Amino acid sequence: MNESSNQSAKQIGSHIYAHEHPESESDRGGGFTLWFTGLSGSGKTTIAHLVGPELDRRGLVVEYLDGDTVRTHLSKGLGFSKEDRDAHIERLGWVASRVTRHGGAVIVAAISPYEQARQNARAMVEEHGPFVEVYVRTSVEECARRDVNGLYAKAFAGEIKGFTGVDDPYEEPAAPEIVVDTEGVEPEESAAVVIGKLEELGLVPSEVAA
Amino acid sequence: MNESSNQSAKQIGSHIYAHEHPESESDRGGGFTLWFTGLSGSGKTTIAHLVGPELDRRGLVVEYLDGDTVRTHLSKGLGFSKEDRDAHIERLGWVASRVTRHGGAVIVAAISPYEQARQNARAMVEEHGPFVEVYVRTSVEECARRDVNGLYAKAFAGEIKGFTGVDDPYEEPAAPEIVVDTEGVEPEESAAVVIGKLEELGLVPSEVAA
């Protein structure tokens, strides 16, 4: 079966091939997904980009999936309604699950404001490896104070609508594996906390003394 | 930077982080993408589903990406215009490139009617491993004769519009690594041709005598 069948999927009774997924779903092993969630400007990307090279240095094959990349490659046309945000996160989660299956160290950095969408991503990934959720807990006030690119000012002024934390919801993670607070904390410290947790979980080899 | 910035991407001057992709793009090695293209009903999926388990048996971690799967997970809302088909193939190609990078044996089965879109997918994959294009060359007449699910009849009757090979183009691959003809040939034979080529390319370990 192929995509043409979708042109009239409802007209099709049953699949013509019995063996749709004959391949075993065995994993390569060693893969996991590190999922950073938090407001725009919270520090997700900064911390993720400190963690990534360290994992790389320790011999893991790192796959960095940020919101922008996935929107460019996979979510062109999606906007910022709840439905579109959910679809975006579902795609990110699905790709993360594929790469996790093949042994990659996936690092996702995405606002991912909805708990259910994150849970769905977790469920897909956990079929193949651990899902480590990192809540980058920076207050709206602090993010707005940083406001490097002026987005919060525009959101508060009503020039941008549907902005997470301003006029669009952010649901705090119910049970994240890691919480990092970034106010008064250097990103390097937060990255060290994340790496430490990954070591503790046995996902990353410990640093060998030089 | 994260996806919120897209809410007003044009208002943003420069990226606030210099180190956007600090992770090395080193590959795990051993990955490749086997890309089946051909008309609806040509036999792509049947052959792919014979090849997959064989690769699996020989120790590869197989990732099967068919048009349906990717449409469900990644391309909901896309239709069958040239633009939408191109976007769909771009997504497939991108995911294939990611899994190839992590050492997977990716098997894509998708009509993928446009040469340029296939070339773009090839270019993304080849950054990380070989791209082996399999043209399943079955004539429209033969596909229509098989017409297991009655789609061709509807397409010829004008009840389905934009059907590849009927009222929508299929551009033959310019330089596929493998061409299989399926008329009067058992799918098992075609699968053996594909496996043989993969062995020849050094991508699959040769069958060891029992």
C-alpha cells in the first residue's frame, strides 16, 4: 500500500498485504531522548547546546532537534494553535523515537507547552529507550526581562498573539526527570546538572580523568 | 532560539547564539537508505517487505518508512498537489537522512513521482550514507490491470483526481541504482535482485551458508 491509497482511503476495505510490519522492532540499544521544555527565552537551547558537545565528546552520536529545524523540515505551514502545536510536538516525538531506536542521543529543545503532547512524545520514545524530560523553569518575568529579541515586549503589547506564557498557556511538567532553575545560575551549571543526571541514569559514560 | 521566534521571524535580526550546531555531525556508520519509487500498485511495498526481514535477519536495524506512516505521523493535512507531494517527500528524505546517520538500514516505499524531489532526498541522505534508488518499473497498464483496491478504475473514471500515472505525472528516475520489472516476475525474485545489489555495494553482509 502506498500514499495514493489515501486519496480514497475510506473506500478501501482491507490491507492487501498481511505482513505490513514484518521487520522486528529490535533496537540498536543505547539510545535515549533528552527533552528540554520551557518558555521562550528560558534557556533551553543555551543549555542544550552545552550538553550536546559534551555527549559528543564522550562518544555518543548526538541528534539535535530544535523547534526551528523541525518546523523547517517537517512542520512548514503549521502555526501556533493548540492543534498545530500538538501536531508539531507529535512529529518531533516521532522523529525522536526513530533516532532513539537507532541508538542516538537525541536532544530536543522545544517550548512544548502542553503536558499531554509531551506525554505522547514520551510514550513513543519509551518504546525504544529512556525519555528524560528537562523542565527549564524560568519565570515569564525573567524571560521577559531577558527578552533578547524583543518578542515578549511585542506579546505584552498585543502585537504577537498566542505567545506562550503571555496569552497562551504553558502547562508545567507533572513529573520531569530534571528541573533546572536558570535565574542567577550560569548555563554551564545547569548543563552540569543535566550531565550528572544522565550519568546517574547510566546513559552517559562518566568523565574519565585526563 | 526556539519555535516561538517564528511567530515573528522576520522581525529578528540575528541569532542570539553563535553555536547553533556545535555537535559534530559524525555518523555512526553503516547506515544507508533504500528508496523504492514507482506507481501505485507497482509492487514497491511487496518487494520492500520481502527485503526488510532479510536485512533484519542479517543483523541490520531496519527502519521501514512507508508513505502511509509518514503521512500519519508527519504529513497530516498534506494533499496530492505537486507542492504537497514535494513537501511529503522532503520530510521522508529528511527522516531517512537522520536514521541513515545513526546507522539504520532505512527502507522507503513511496510513489515519489518527481525526479527533483527524489534528488533532494538523495542529497540529504548522501551526507550520511549511501542512497540506493530502486525504480519499480511497472507500467500503468499492468498496475491498472492488478488494481487490487479499485483505485485505477476510479481514477480512469475521473472519480479520483490527481492520480499518479493517470492524470498526474510520474517522472521516471534518471539514474536509479536498481531497476526491477515486475511483470511476469515473482516479488521474491525482485527482492533477491535488490539484496544482491546491496551485497555488491558492500551494504549488507553476504548470506552465510547454513
